[in-house]
Amino acid sequence: YSSAASDVYKRQLLDFWGTWCGPCVKAIPHIKKLHADFGPYGLEVIGIACEKSEGSQRSRGVLEAVQKHQINYRVLMGEEFAECPVQRNFKIEAFPTLILLDKSGQVLWRGGPNELAQLNAVLRQQLTGR
């Protein structure tokens, strides 16, 4: 999480996902829609790819997934699967896990792909006031 980004964006949505995770890949179109719908209101979506493979296979697999699914938001690589401090900091135990942060980095919402309607409602209220 970058405090410099909070100067530009009102909210950040972190998507902890992996190319190996079926529900993660299935959620991508929904996350792209959130990005399209709420980006103009100050939402920054950041995918954090948590890959199990090693070396160049990790980045190659993520790049292929970004291209295949036409992911149009920022995607970062987590560190080695079992050792990623970002995952540890946010206590990620399941994939995908979505975390909505406010401008100061406080967690506003946390959930998975089955709660996307709830996330949509939270974003609408937080960013558009409706």
C-alpha cells in the first residue's frame, strides 16, 4: 500500500488472486466491471498475483493471464507464495480475497467472490453517495 496513491485515489481495492485459482479467474470480469464503474469516482483496483510457481514462470503466467483476460487494472506480483509479507499483513487465508481500503489504508470491507454484490453496494455508497 502506497500513501502517495492515497492522494489521488479515494479508495483502493486489493484483489489477492492467482492464475492457478479457478474462482479467482472467474471473478476477473466482475472486478474489471468494478474498475470501470467506480474508477472515475476514485477507485483504484490493484491485483496482487500470489503465484505458486517459481522463477520466470511466475511472471510469465501472470502476464499471460493479464493478456488473456484483458485485465485493465494494475497487477503486482506477490513475493514467493508462502512468504509474501503483504499476504501475511492482510491475513490472506483464501483466494481470491478482496480488501477495500480507505484513503488512510484502513480496511473498509473484506470478502470474496460470493460477496461482490455487497462490495458493489459499499463502493456505490462510499464513492457516489448513493
